[in-house]
Amino acid sequence: MPTPILMPALSPTMEEGTLARWNVKEGDRVASGDVIAEIETDKATMEVEAVDEGVVGRIIVAAGTENVKVNQPIAFLLDEGESAADIDPSSTAGAGGANGGSSAAPMAETSKQAKSTPETSKPGQASSAEVKSDLKSDLKSDRSKVSDGRIFASPLAKRIARNEAIDLSRLKGSGPHGRVVKRDVETAVKGGAGKAGIEAGPASAIAPAPASVDARLYPPDSYDAVKLDGMRKVIAKRLNQSFNQEVPHFPLNIDIELTKLLETRAAINATSPKDGDGAFKLSVNDFVIKASAMALKAVPKANASYTDEAILLHRHADIGVAVAIEGGLITPIVWKAETKGLKQISAEIKDMAGRARSRKLKPEEYQGGTFSVSNLGMFGITSFASIVNQPHGAIMSVGAGEERVVVRNGEMVIRTMMTVTLTCDHRVVDGAVGAEFLAAFKRFCEEPAAMLL
């Protein structure tokens, strides 16, 4: 009996995803461990391995299909002596994990974003080398064509363009059939051409005018509609649930003097080698993460999550650090931050932030955590309040350090001050607990040597 390949769950909370690309086509022979497809979630794109071996008898979910439910059949494998005629037609339409199905396995993450429609070939058996040869041929011929208004480019070209804010629609591709390749984007970067406006979004994401827009208010020719991607949809859904439906928010503010912290930072950075593997440069945010972790350990009631049955008091301070990426926000987590030094925290944040922007984080690196920190100080924002990132009990918003006139010992003096706002889930973090946490956080920031005890 043909074996169904089921849509895999790439993380414990995943319910659906986008089947971005097939690496095989009907008639190809696959072995256990072969990369057969790429699946997009709201945060990343991951390669998927085959669990069983056989011949791809039928692909029933085309590349580029969105909202594919976990455990829904996406293709069928044929064993020796079986043919496509043996596939039960009723099993190709429903979504659900049939017993005996072969769930594809997630492998390493990848930044590839290609979407193409697989072509049906004559049934037959192909070697691994032939599969790779066919795949390369498909990439050069099928995916270099422009159809449905999409701009076709190599995955590497797309990644470079995304990182450099290059609008691919403004580039003339030099690859086969006008496909945009790496050298085209690099040439545009060097020449300063093709810079995309932040508000416009990728050219390939321009969507038709939404039916919900009142043309009397916004004529169709007065705007560009940027199609919602999976990340933005999930962000909108979760923040709406958090702020409007489930979490009673309240903010607490406190001002912190940074004089000693900045002096300590400068002294530590002065010990760093100029270059090489041992070089480092601590930021104020690294101190904020460490101080947050120490404050959570000092006030364990603030390091908590609400459930309908109990309040969870976490044993470790797992700090989610908000990172802005194209299309949204992601919070990679510094696990057990209270056990790590400033240098290690700094290195982890730099590494995860870089991989987050290229969609290479693993789900276990950004799912979970006990507390969040969002820092907009580098943008000159002095004060703001964030929305609680469930299941965390609180999130701290960090503003810019700036010189202010303050009173010390009855005299007006100038000091570098920073305002932070703690947004609490009132179901689990009460006002007194939040105030106690901020007092501890302030103490660690203003006396950074205490973090080393």
C-alpha cells in the first residue's frame, strides 16, 4: 500500500505551514535522509528529510501552498511493485494523520525562500546523482521564468537583497532566462542601485487591492498592497490575543543612572583584544540582559507564567531578546542567563540576532523563555511600553540613555539616565512584585559590580 508523506510539525506549537518548495518530483527515488522539501513557518524555513525510502508516486500539495495543516498528506511514496493507481483517491483530499503515514523529518534550517510548481515526469527510478542533476535543471529552466508578476531569483540573491534592502524588481537578471543571480545583487549593492523603500516591501509581495478596503477612502491607484506573510499574520493574531483578549496589562516606569555601568563597560571593553577570536565589545544591552536575569533570581515571583491551573515559578531566567527582522519581530532566548557572564551573553545575542535576520534560528532557540527585553534605545526612543509576549509574565522596554539634569545631594547635576518600562501580566505579576523587580534591576544596573558576586 502506498505510504503517505505527512506535513511535519517543525515545532511543538506548529499547526500549519507553507510548503515552499519540492526538491523531488514524481518518479524520483528517495532514500531515508534525503532532503525532499522546504517548509516555511512564521519564523523560519527548514529543510525536510524523508523518513522512508521509495519512489515518489504522487505529489498532492503543490509548492507554494500556504496553510497546510500538520499531519496532512502532502505526497505518496510507492514501494516495489506499487504504482500511482494504487493510491486511494479519498486519501489525497483530506487533512489528517493516517495511521502508517510517513512524517517527513525536519533537518537543518535554510534561508532559501524559493517557491515553484513541480513538473510531472515519466515514472521511473533515478539515482541520487540524477535527482540532483534534474533539480539543477529544474531550477535553471522553470524557476527563472517570470509568471504571475513574481520576480524569480536565486535563493542566495534573495537573501543578499533582503539584507541590503535591494528591490529585486529594479534589477536586470543576468542568469538563464533573466533570472536574478548573486552577481546582479552584488553589483547593485556596490553601485547603490535598486535600494528598496522600507514601506514598499519586497516586489514579490505586492498583492491585489484587498476587498475590505473602501475605495471611497483609498482609491485603488493610491497605494500598494503588501501581502501578509505568515510571520505578520501570527504576530497580529498573538498580540491581539495578548493585549485585547487574554492578558490584563499594566506598566511600571523607573529611571536608572548609567554612570557606573558605562564606566564598567568601558573598562571591560578596554581589555578586549583588537582583533582575533578573543575580541569582544560589550553593549549596554548586554548589561541589561544580565541585570534582568539577576533581578529575576532576586525576585522569583516576577519570573513566572500564568496557566489556568497554576502559576509557574521558573527556576532559571531564560531571557527573550527582541530582534527586528524583515517582516516582523523574533525573540531569540538567552537560556539560563543568570549563569552566564557578560562576554558569553554578548556573543550569544550577536550570533542569534544575525541568524534570526537570515531566518536560520532553530525553533528551540526562540520558543519558550520566561521573560522578554525589548530595547529601542538605539533608535533614540526614550520611553515606551511593550505588549506582553505570552507565556511570559512580563516584558521590559528599554529606552535610550541620555544626559538629563537630576538632583543629587540637593544640587542639580547632569547624569546619563535611562528609562525602562515593565509591562506586567496582572494575573501573575502584581504591582508590588513588579516594583520589587524594578528596584532590584535598578540596583544591579547602578552597581554593576553586584552582578559579579
